[in-house]
Amino acid sequence: MKREIKKYLFDIKVSIDSINDYLGSDRNFFEYQKNKLLRRGIEREIEIIGEAMSRILKIDPTMRIQNARQIVDTRNWVIHGYDKVDDVIIWGIISKNLPELEKEILQYLDL
């Protein structure tokens, strides 16, 4: 695997770790929803994840990461559709999709 791809995979891992740090162990949707700073921080990390995935796919379009295209699309939606970002959808991504993505990333990084 190219060094550049590993760097982007590591960036994704760092953003996932940051989201987990922001939320802590007491994950509460209603606390998330009413904390604008928390929401914006998590949205930024999702943007970073999507941008890193986009760069990976440009280098190696055959990279096998489940939902890679949807990850890039989510980044675009958060950035360009900022006024239509839905907290429920973001929470679903945090709760369901990020743990799955983290497992895949860890396998590639051998961590």
C-alpha cells in the first residue's frame, strides 16, 4: 500500500478518535443536539474523513472500503448542504457507521 494512502487512513482514524473523544462515554443524542460547538466539531471531523476518503479513491479507485463513495458524498452534503444537515442522520453515522469504518481502517493500518 502506498505511503500516501496510509497517511489518509491514519487521518481518518484520528478523526474517528476525535469524535469519540468529543462525545465521551455518555453518549446522549439530546446533549449532542443542543450543543452547537459539539455538532460543528463532529461535522468538521466528518468532512475530514470524507476528504481523506476522496483522496484515497483518487490514488486507488479499487480500494476496498465499504461505503467509500457514501463517505465522500456525506462530506459533500455536510459542506455544501450545511443548511440541510440533519442531526438525526449525523447521529446515525456516528452510532452505526463510524465503528464499522474504524474496524476497516484498523485492518489496513495493522493497529
